Amino acid sequence: MRQLNFFDDLVPEPQPKHAVPADPDMNGFYYERLTDSFVSFALGTRHYQVSVEECEFPKEWQKRIKVDRAI
């Protein structure tokens, strides 16, 4: 029995280069001083933003994030 490889003659196309995030290690919520808001990052990409006034997370959490994870 012989196995056929139908994809031998295919040449992979070059993939487009995506913009590399400035800091790919940024994950989770951060407090952004410039906009006075909490910002969510995943793999260095901004996904969600909520102002301090609209934030419904507990006040203790907000204080901790403002101190520990300010950018």
C-alpha cells in the first residue's frame, strides 16, 4: 500500500506581518492615569475600557489596581 501526499507541490504563502504589541506581556486590568480609567489588556492589546465613575467593581479592587497596576 502506498500513501499519496496531495500537498507536495503546494508552496506556503507568506503570512502578513501583524503589528507586534509594544508589551505583549500585558494581561488583565490596569489603571490608565492619562484617561482616569480602567483598561483591560489581553496579550498586549487593549480590549475594554471603563471610566472610574462608571466602574462597578468593588472600591477595594479599584484602590488596589490604582496602586499596583497603574500605567
